[in-house]
Amino acid sequence: MDKMPKKKCPQLDKGGIVMEDCLFCKIIRGEVPSKKVYEDDEIYAFEDINPAAPIHILFVPKKHIESIAKIEKEDEALIGKIYNAINKIAEEKGVKDKGYRVVTNCGKDAGQTVKHLHFHLLAGTNMGEKLL
Ligand code: AMP
Ligand code: ZN
């Protein structure tokens, strides 16, 4: 666990510890601007600032979880909800039938740069069969 101050956030009180110095927690709280694509009481989605595909949207749980490696039993439903939100936006963006890629980087070797669990929705181009 990162050594950053933690506190309870009343706006995100879904059992949610939030991180004071976490970029995505700041985006969720509106302290850092973002282009919102989707929001509900547990999930926030916004456009990636440095898109790797014509459609590149990040889906984050409002609850601060460091990475997919840190999910717990109680987060199982939340992860399912994130995938349902991804499917909803894929449909709205008109790529549900064409195809899309969902990626979550976990840890150093995967290149995770922001230590708040997020799922990249990538679409709008043919990404080919190669994963890397
Ligand atoms: P990862 O490398 O999997 O941790 O992904 C982090 C992603 O966050 C990258 O694709 C960045 O382009 C994106 N990113 C970083 N800062 C911001 C920001 N302020 N707003 C939107 N996306 C961001
Ligand atoms: Zn966070």
C-alpha cells in the first residue's frame, strides 16, 4: 500500500476510503478536470488524456483500489458493474458490434502508471490480433 494519507470522503461514502494524493481520486472529486463519459454512484469514466485509439476511455471505481491485484471478495460485484458500464458506453459509441478492447495494467511490468484501478476501453480502429 502506498504511504499516502487516507481519509473517509463523505461524497464517496460507499464504504470508500479515498486517497488524498491520488490523481484519479482527485478527478473523481472534481479537483482535476476531466471529460466525463459516464458516472454512477460507484463508477466514474472519462476520456484518456493521451488516447491510444480513436476511442480511449478510462473506467474507475470511486472506491480507491490500487490495482486489480488488490481487489477483495467484497469488490466482486463492483468489477462486474464496471464491465456492464463499459458495455453500455461501447454500445452508445457504436462499437459494441465492431469490437473493442478492455485492458487493466497491474504493477510495474505491465506499465501501470496511476495506482488507482482503471480499465481502458479502446476502440474505433482495427487493433489486430497481436496483444503486444
Ligand atoms: P496506466 O498506464 O494503465 O496506469 O494508465 C494510466 C492512463 O491515465 C494513461 O493512459 C494516461 O494517458 C491516463 N491519464 C493520466 N493522467 C490523466 C488525466 N489527467 N486525465 C485523463 N487521463 C489521464
Ligand atoms: Zn485513488
